[in-house]
Amino acid sequence: MLSNSTRDVRDTSSHPFRVPEPPAPDSLPLINASAEVAVWLEHYWDKLRLPASEALRLAVTDDRRDFHRWTGRRLNPLALGCYCYLPTLRSSDGSSSATLTAPTTGTSRRQLTLPGFCENPANSIDETAGRAVRGLETALADPGYRHLIFVDPELLPLGIEVTVAHELIHLSDRVQGNPRKHRCHGYDSISVDEAAITGHDPEVLRALLREETARREATLRNARPYRYIYACPQCGKEYPRVRRYSRPVSCGHCDRAYNAAFLLKLREAVPQS
């Protein structure tokens, strides 16, 4: 599993955002990435039996600036891949526009199945084909929501394959109406599915994630070295930072909720060469 971010942009609980500017319907499907990414997209799209109609809502990029513009959110600098479901809501005048404030309803995370997805594999060929055609017609008329995917361009060859598979698993979950969030990267149900669909050993995938994360971290630190070291007065855990914290922050190791008893203190400013 090579993604540490999956998001539905209706969640506006944190992080500044801008108005999303997703690709126009007539430009979809859009793949602004390497040929290798395109090959694995086609391979795992077929393997996951994703509907052809959903491809008319798909945009893939290996450029973080593209993804920021499309979603209105900046990626975590360490993110190796990301899938984002971007809803499009109807305004009062009947026009459609991307929004960051779509309300959630009820306590269930179960979503309506999207058009074109066949829930029952035992359906007759005629019925399945008919639903696929109707889904395709719906997508052509109004793509509405978007499936947006980012794949880091610096990944190793195996990393590219696994990341594409991973993000398409998230897309498949969304299409089936049951989006999942990660409980523990590399050890949750999504990771189990990832290993099954790619045929790679879970331990190999976990080692790959560690390697890719370390490579990404090294690249970031060369470009933006840490300048400040904060520490918890209780446990001593250190938190290196490129910038100073703009507000009080407590140690998440000592208490996962904000707790002033574990307020981080600036231990040192790293001299710049």
C-alpha cells in the first residue's frame, strides 16, 4: 500500500482550502502521468471490474499542483498517492458546481451505489449490458462527480504499480457505495485487498512502503531542511519542523486529544548552513 491519503472533499474539518477546479467533462478521462501509470490503470481497472462509465469521471495526475487545483486541498508533502472523490452539487439555479460543503446525512457511511455499477454478478448478460449502457449514457450527459487520483512521479516501478492498484481499490469502494478509511496503513483491510489484487506478499508491500516513504522524506529534506526541533516535556519525543508552529500543539504520543499538560516546547533552532 503506497498511499497515505484518501479523501472526500466534503470533509472540511481541517486544512485551508480553495474552490476546486476539476477537469472539464469534455476532457475526461484525463491521464496526466507516465505511460507506466496508464498501463497499470488499464490493467487494474479491468481486474477490479470497474464500470466503463466511471472512466468518464476519472482524472489522474503525477503533478501535485494539478491535484491541488482539482481538489482545492494541498497534499501532505509525504503523500505517495491519493484518491479523492469530488462531488458536484446542483445550485439553486440548476447549474452544477463543485463544492466543499456537501452535507453528510445520518451516521452511516454507506453511500448510494453510483450509476453503472453491477452489484449482483449473477445478473444476466443482457441486464448487465443494459445497465452499463445506461451508466455510460448518464456519464456522457453529466459526469457530475469526479474520481481524482494522484501518483507520485518519483516512485519505483513496483511502487507505481501498487499505488495505482491501491487508489483504484479506493475508487472501487466508492463506486460500490462503501468507502473505507485506513485504520493502520499496511495492516488494514484495504492492505489485504491490495496484496490480493496485486499478488504481492503483504510483507513485501510494507517494506516497499517504508522504502518509498524514506526516499520521499530524503527528497523533501534536501529541498526543505528542518529548522526547528520541538519536544514534549513529559516523554521527550521530538517533533522536527520546517516552520514554527503557529499555535500551541500538544504531544500526540502522550494524549491523542489536545492536552495542555503535554504542550510542546521549542528545544532548538537548527543552524542553517
